[in-house]
Amino acid sequence: MPYDVIVVGTRVAGATSAMLLARAGLRVLAIDQARFPSDTLSTHQLQVPGVARLAKWGLLDGVLASGLPATHRLRFDNEGVVLDGTFPAVDGVDVMLSPRRTVLDALLVDAARSAGAEVREATVVDGICREGDRVVGVTCRAKGKDTSTTESADLIVGADGSHSRIAKLVGAAEYRARPSRTVAFYGYWQGLPVAGGEIYALGDRIASAWPTHDGLVITYVAGRGGQFDMYRPRPGRRPARHARRRRLTR
């Protein structure tokens, strides 16, 4: 049976799209090459409007029940000039969240399934099907298998990230492209006390720390793109040293 919508990619954007479309009564197939839970290198943080969306969709309680601490305050230290305060509320929500993607993505995929979407994990999209100038389906297969199946839909959504396979297959035009000017290194640490979120600016670098799952703190150091080679040999040491130096001067 053809679907109304096929969503390719089921992480933050794709899973929520599949969930909302299914809640609206559409027949939805959601496909991802990953198997959940699994990690990924983006969206380590949800700003207040994003957390408000989770609340609106009835998912916030489940995210907090996973053991994720809510961030109610932010301390921003710009070379000794300190701003310390709370966040303005959006739709009654006034916290930020810094979830592990292993937890958040699995919760969103489960929500899409609960809404009635069919979700296929560990499934690769190899091609698209056209009728004239319209895309009307995809060919896909289980990862590691050679046999493909064809699924059709009135609408195909490419939610498969910045290197989207769907975008390449349809020949989507690139516009407003800008070269990368910054680089960031992330890490997870135990035993690092934080009082909410903390951001420290020093010259052309910024270090930050936020509470996340399992009693861990996620940290990052961001700098100019030309500094990549300086960090690469020992990516864990420089962020830690930068954050430690700023904290010791508080």
C-alpha cells in the first residue's frame, strides 16, 4: 500500500516530522540507516523554544524522566565581565536541555511509532522513483542486504542531515553556502561541578559546560577554523585546560 509521506532520516527533524504527520492521520513511513539508540555529532543542546516544543507535543516529561537535568540558569563570563541569570519563558517553559543523542533520538523514534508511523531502522535509501518531474517513491534495502524494495508516497521528505542523500538524488540546488569559519571540540566529563550552564569567553575562543545524562557534563571549546590543527593532536586536553583556567579565575 502506498504511503502519504515517506520521511528519510529519523533523528530530531525526521522523527518529529513523522510523529506530527502520523498524529494528523497520514500514512507515514520513516527510514533511517542507523539503529537506535545511537549517537551523532550534532544538536547537543535544546534552547528554550525547542524545549517548549517538546512540552507542546507531550514529550517533555518523558525526556526529563530519562534522568536528564534541566538547566535553569546560565553564567556567561566574558573575560571577567559576568552575566548570571535565568531564561525568559516560552509558552510557560524556562529551561534548556543538553541531552545525550542516544537518549533523545530513541525517545523521538518511539514517539513516531506510537503516533502510528512505520519506522524502519538500519535501512538504506539507494534511489528515488520519478513520474515526470515528480518524485513519487524511494528504493531502499536493509543495511547489509542486496535486495531492494520500492515504496511510493505522495510526498518524500529528506530529513537526512547536512550531507543529505535525498538532496543529492533530486539534484537540489545549494544556495547561501558559506565556508566554515569555526571549529568546536566536544567532550563528556565526570566530577565537573556546574551550577546550570556555564560559558567562558577568552580572546577568540569560547568554552562551555552543561549538565547531561548519567551525571556527566558536556563541554566544548570553539575557536577559529584555522585553529583546528592546534587542537587535533590532543583534543581532550585543550578544552579541559581552557575551561579549568577560566573556572579558577572566578
